[in-house]
Amino acid sequence: GRAIVSSLGPFTTDFFHYAPMTKFQPHRLFTAGLLHGSGLHLLFNMMYLRRVGAWVEGCLGDGLFLTAYIASAAAGNIASWLVNPTGSCLGASGAICGIDGLCYLVLRRMGRTKDANRVLVGLSYLLLFGMMSSRVSNSGHFGGFLGGLLVAALCGPRFGKQQGRGWRADGKAGASFRRDDEGPAGRPTFKKSRLASVFGPPQGLQELPPLVSKRYFWLGLLGICGVLPPFRSAYKIPYHIYIGLKMPGSLGGCIPFLPR
């Protein structure tokens, strides 16, 4: 076969989002969020993740953080794909905007409107910067933010009017709060976040279970992928990633198959 010459390198050509190839290799929707165009690009994103990502993971749990990160990375690339059907992109910015979307909705549910608005201010600065550079995908940023909102709406903590005798700590350092009368034998009916231990229990509110568990969220997403024509090959994602790691450049067509 033909060998395609590329300056991106074999790993990048196998895993970045390039719309004409993503249609047949949907793993690129996810793996593009692990690649960056320069050291500076990587540095800025990692600085943000170290500051905000660590807070989200500590308060909401690593499972919800990982779900929002992966889903938002894919949502950002899908949005970029819809806006530019022949374009390409890479970077963790869409996933990071998804973490912002998760933070925004959770803070709004807690009644912390000022903190939630600060998230929107930060997002607006990022979108403004994107308008100044043709190399920045604002559609990817906005799509990632919407992905984070969706994860927060379905899998994030909810709050309702408090009932019973109030909140108490469960006796472990840094642990979450729960109501005294919650669950049989004092056991919580679901695993709570640590938001209450950080902010204190929301005034007059108690934490409620999410609408959908993270497991069912992913099962539902896989079911949707099985119905939509562009994503029916999603079951091949693990295999494609394995091949890309084992033989870099084979998926992107830039590896020359020369005799050894």
C-alpha cells in the first residue's frame, strides 16, 4: 500500500481527531484529548487540571471526574466535527471545559451562584481567546462544556429540601456528611460526594442520589453508538487503540511497510 508522509508523527496520526478518518475510527474522539500540539499547550492544560481537576476529583470522586473528562473530550470533538466536517483537532481543552460544565451545574444546584458564575467568566475568556486564533476550536470548547453539563445533570449530585434531624459526619476524617436517619442501620443509601465536608451542608438542602449511575450512563451511550451509523464501529475502539500502540502509524496510514 501507499505510505503517507506526515510531520505529525505516527502516534499523532493514529490518535488525533481528523474528521474523515474518525468516521471509521471513532476512538479518535477520545484519544485526541490526550494529545497536544506543543509543550506550551500541554503545560497550560496540565496547570488547569492540577488546580481544578484535583478539586473536582477530591469533592466529587474520581469516577465522576473521569466520566465527565472522557465524555466531554468526545463531545468537544463531535461538536468540532459538526462545525467543520473536514477539520482536525487535538488537546484536552474540550475535556477541561467539560469539567467546567460539571462544576457549574453542581455549584448552581448547591445554591452557590457566585462561584458558578466565576466558572462562566473563565469560559468566556477562553472563548474570547479562541476568537483571536484560527488554530483554536471554540466549537470544541463549547461542545465539551455541554458534555460536562450533561454528565452533571445525569450523574452529578442533586440537592433537595432537607428532612429528618439534619447532617452528621460519618466519623472518618475528611469524610462526607449524611443525615442521621438515612439508610438502614445508619448506612447511607448511596455514596455521597465530599462537597458537604468542603463547603458545609447546603442551607436547608440534603444530597440526593444522581438520576443515573455512571455505569448506566456508559451503557446507554454504547447503546446510542450502536444505533447511529457513524459510531457503529465503536466496539472496535479497544482494538484500534491496541493496534495504534503496537504499530504506530498503521491506523493513520503514515507507516511504510518496508522489508527488514
